[in-house]
Amino acid sequence: MIVNCARLGAGELAADDSVRPIRGQHVVVKNPGITEFFSEDTGLSPDLVCIYPHGETVVLGGTAIDGEAGLQEDPATARRSSSAARQSNLGWRRLPSSRPESEHGQHAPRRVSR
């Protein structure tokens, strides 16, 4: 068995032109006591709605932009992600708004897809 873990270099390494980047971004905020995970199917939209509690923090997401490889964080995307998470379900309105004092960070990872 051969496992190709070359990430964005996988296409070149395996001579596979169908490998492409997908840029993601999510926001990490202080957890106000949420214990349940939530994820909404947004169809083909690059904007994702998810809430993933991790102890003291909550990950709010995010994006999945096909074909984009950039790693820069986008403040507008962060605001949309946190707003969509708060509006997704009445029980999640306890989430703090994405203000500097409540935000622990933004992450803009990328992954590959075929």
C-alpha cells in the first residue's frame, strides 16, 4: 500500500491534474457552555454552518472554496461564519459575537480534493 500525503503537491507527485486545493476558514471563540455539535448541510455553497465545541472554545465554520489555495484570513468571512452559526438554531444564540475580546483566533487551512 502506498499512501500519498503530499497535500497540494500530490497532483504533481502522482501526475494527477484533477487534484486541486480547497481553502477553508473557521473562527474559534470562547465557549459559553455549548456541549452539542451542530452542522448544517449547505449544499453546493462554499459557506458552511457548523459549531464544534472543544472544552473552553467553540469552532465556528466556515468555508470550503474550491480551487483557492490562499492562506490569508478574511475578516468578512469570519463575521459571516459567526453570524450564520448564531442564527442557525435558537439554542445557539448564546455564542459570543466575533469581537476581538471573544475571539481566540481565525484559521484558514487548505486541503486537497479531486
